[in-house]
Amino acid sequence: MTTAGKEVRLQSVSRSFGETLALQPTDLQIAPGEFLTLLGPSGSGKTTVLNLVAGYLAPSSGRIIVDGADVTDRPPRLRNMGMVFQNYALFPHLSVLENVAFGLRVRRRPKAEVQRSVSHALALVQLEGMGNRMVATLSGGQQQRVALARALVIQPDVLLMDEPLGALDRQLRKQVQLEIRRLHLAHRRSTLYVTHDQEEALVMSDRIAILRSGKIEQIGTADELYRTPANAFVASFLGESNLLRGRIASLSRGCAELEVPGLPARLAGTAASDLAVGRPAVALIRPEDVRVNAEVGLPASIVERVYLGELVALRLHLGEGVELWCRRLSRSEPLASERVQVSWSPDHVRILHP
Ligand code: ATP
């Protein structure tokens, strides 16, 4: 298997279906060897992007460039991309070997090469020795590995995956996530991965693009999106968040103060772009950044406790209509009373466009 990944570029690519603009004009780059995930709610345009790159859909405008070559008008079979779908799309009445060999047979590769490549692909996904089993007799996780082997065997320039783990149970999903990640790190094949599961995106991706209504809201590493989300949508889509709504009271040198109805003091934090004094905005505070029982803080009462194993989540009531979730280690010192003092560092507050 080769290790060289190819670069994929979307240049002002859009796609409409009748009146629906499924993808607004979009620029996007998958760097050579990068694992890029498209994350977004249902209908946000993720599959549309994937199908445009694969060539199953033609763009309404724009060009698609792979390693400098314009492939916009090339049919899918001439793009050398491997595709893995949620429903596996395997031939149930054929053996594992026959399923994996399919793409090579269509390309009329010599028999010896087919055998060698298929064994290699099955070893990669840890299915050695299962080649003669009928696909219908395999578990969901094994079938998904066959689908992955089938996509890898053609040595694709780009690997495209559309919710490939959606049909697996949680335990298996976590296991296959890590396997896909390890396989990626070993071979560095450029990969475009579609999911609506944030955990999956966090575990596997080099970068994540968050989509909403056919538009990329933000693209970056998981840590960039988590720590410095561009807006409230991104903040709420990745990780747990407290979002307090109010109006900007002051703005200077990258810092903002927010008046939040029901909160006795102004809320200070780092300002994102597109804010103006007097305009509505949202303060983001991650639950792990909310401290309880600080010596100085705002009085609050605990109104709910949720045990999460390693962590416990507390719902805190601070004032009329103002509540925050706090997460702390469940083994930390028990709280003596339901009345607590709550605080956070302004460094952990981000003031965002609503
Ligand atoms: P999901 O997570 O549900 O698969 P998605 O983010 O992949 O959603 P897309 O399937 O790309 O979203 O769809 C984006 C928009 O384009 C939706 O409004 C969808 O209804 C519309 N759309 C997609 N394919 C077609 C089609 N063949 N004909 C008409 N509209 C379509």
C-alpha cells in the first residue's frame, strides 16, 4: 500500500437541488494525508460534499482539483477514490474475498495481484483467515471491516467515508474508530469522513469542518474548535456548553463584557469577532471550567445532580432564568450544602456571536 496522500481542493463549489441550496459556494482543502471530518446536523450538506468529491454529483458551480488536476468532469471510476457507506453496500451472497476483490476485478488486474492485494487488505482490517466466509454470516463490525478493506484494496488516492459506523453498537463503534485512526496514521491516506457524531469526529480527525445549512461555519483542529469556537452554533455542536444570552456592555482590545438578565454582575470574557456594543451576544463557559465552593463567587443553589461515572454534573441556579452546568470529578470532596459559591476565570469565558 502506498503512503502518499493526495491533496483535494474544492474551489467555490456549490450544489443546488431545485430550490434547495444544499451547498453554498465553498472553498475547502484536504491536505495530503489529512483526515478531515465533516460534522453537522442532518441536512447540513455533508453527504453532498462527499458525493461531489467522489463524482456521484456534479457541482452547480466551481471546480474540484486533486493534486493539481481538475477532476470536475471526470466520472467516479476514473477518480481513484475509495468509498465506505453506512449500510456497507456489500454483496451478501458473495464471500469476503469476492467482495474485497470486486474493485480490482472491475479494473481487470492480473489474478496474482488481486490475490496479493486482497490478502494484504484483509490483514489491514484484521480479517485474515475469514476470506471464504459469506458476508451474510458476519457480524456488523466484521461487515464494516470488509467494506473498509474493499475501499482500501484499490489503493485509493482519497478515502471517502459516509457515516461508516452508524449501524454499529457503541462498544464496537469505539473499537472500529480507533482501528480506523491507527490505519490512517500508518498509511496517511487523504480521508474525508462524514458524521453527525461529535465523539467520532474528536477521536479520529486531524481537522473538523462544522457544517450548517450548506455552509462551513468553522474549520480547524478539534482543540481549536473546542477552545475558540467562532459562534454559538459551533460551541454547542462540539462538547458540552453553557450558553448565557445577553447584550454587549463594553468591548475593548479583544475583551468584552456581557449584561446577562438575572445575573447580578457583568460577565467578562474573550471577545470573538462580529460583536458590537448594545448587540445581543452569548457567553460560553464550558462546564468543566465552572468552579463550585470558591471563596469568592456568586451564590447559587444545586438543583440537579447527574452521576456520569468518572464525573458528576451539577445544575446550578444563579438567578431568575440563569442556570449553569458544572462538571467535577465524582471523587472530589463532597459538597456539604446545596447552597454554594460559583466562580470561573474570565480566561475561560468566550463572548460569541449568537
Ligand atoms: P444527513 O446527516 O441526514 O445524511 P447531510 O448533512 O448529509 O444529512 P445532505 O444529504 O447533503 O445532508 O443534504 C443537504 C440538503 O440537500 C438537504 O436539504 C437535502 O434534503 C437536500 N438534498 C440532498 N440530496 C438531494 C436530492 N437528491 N434531491 C433533492 N434534495 C436533496
